[in-house]
Amino acid sequence: MKNSVAGIDYRFTHPDLLQQALTHRSLGSRNNERLEFLGDSVLNLVVTSRLFELKPDAPEGDLSRMRARLVRGTSLADIASGLGLGKYLNLGGGELKSGGFRRASILADAFEALLGAIFLDGGFEASKSVVVELFDPLIERLPDAEELKDPKTRLQEWLQAQSRPIPEYELQREEGADHAKKFHVSCRLPDDGTMVEASGSSRRKAEQAAATTVLQLLQEKRAV
């Protein structure tokens, strides 16, 4: 039984914990969901602590946005993919056939479960060491705090700075089956009638896309 994963500087004393961390629920009841729950807490604590130490001048709001960027599912999936974690996963037949070893959500969950397993096997300092090694370089490469704000927040703050009313969002229509639905949303500026429409796989994503377009239009007008 393997006691380590390539790219992670840790060897398990109890390899069964590693195997459980890499076992998806599609393979049975002894899977990685509980370890994922534990690893999520470990990850958030260590990342929060490192941001607090490495960004001494950042206010609470900026720290929260930095943490959200670092621990979001897509970021964790990228780390897991970079570690080649997919090739270690234990998946049921259906997930194997559908390429579950490449699915972002499965990779992100397995990564968190792995951290939970390291915590149980070697304690907090062992799990912290792994997180620090993987995340400190990402913290160094974070964009500035303004770029980390979501488009709706940036648009609203831009308008408020100009003493203008906040934008209005409206769902125009939905298309597609439930598993592949597309949402079309408009973003309208009530004081001058500017309105754009954008789409996304969720209403939130569509609103963010529309806000991005409106913000770009406003910035272009200001630059002229």
C-alpha cells in the first residue's frame, strides 16, 4: 500500500488514511467525504494564518478576498492536477468511465481530504507544512486587492465614487436542460439607460459577466 503522493513532502505512518483520502464516494461507504470536511478546516486555518503573517498591512476585507481566491474549488483543483492527484484516485466504475479523475470538483475534494488525512496521521504541524509549501508561492503571486474584488462589487464602488445610483440586474430568460442551463441577465444603469446583457451557467455568473462589460464601457468612456 502506498504511503505517499508525488509532489507532497509527507510519508504516511498509516497508509490506510491515504487510501481513504483518495477514495471517492462512488466506490463505497468508506470514502473521503469526512476527511474532506476535516481538511477544509485545516486548509482555511493555515491559509488564514499565512495571509495574516505575510500581508501585515492588508485590511480584513482584502484578507478575506485573498483567502477566497486561494481556497476556491478551481484553485484547489489546479493544485491537485499539478500534483497528478488524479492518477491516484480510487473511483467507482461510472466515474472512471466518465473521466472523474479529471473532474475539478473530485480533484479539489480529494486534495482537501488528503490534508485531513495528513492532519490525522501526523498532526497539525505536518499538515501546516504541506499547506505552506504549496500555498506560499501562490500568496506571493496574488494580484492586488482591487483586482480580487468581484465585478459586481467593483462596478458598484465605481458608481458610488461618482455619486451615481447602483446598477439594476434582471433575469431576462433561461435556456437549456436543468443539467446544462444557461442564464441571460441584463445590467442597467438607471441614470443614463446604459444596458448590457450577458449569459452564464448560473444567474450569479451571468450578473458578474454583465457587470464586467458595463465596467469596461464606463472606463473606456472615462478614458476618452
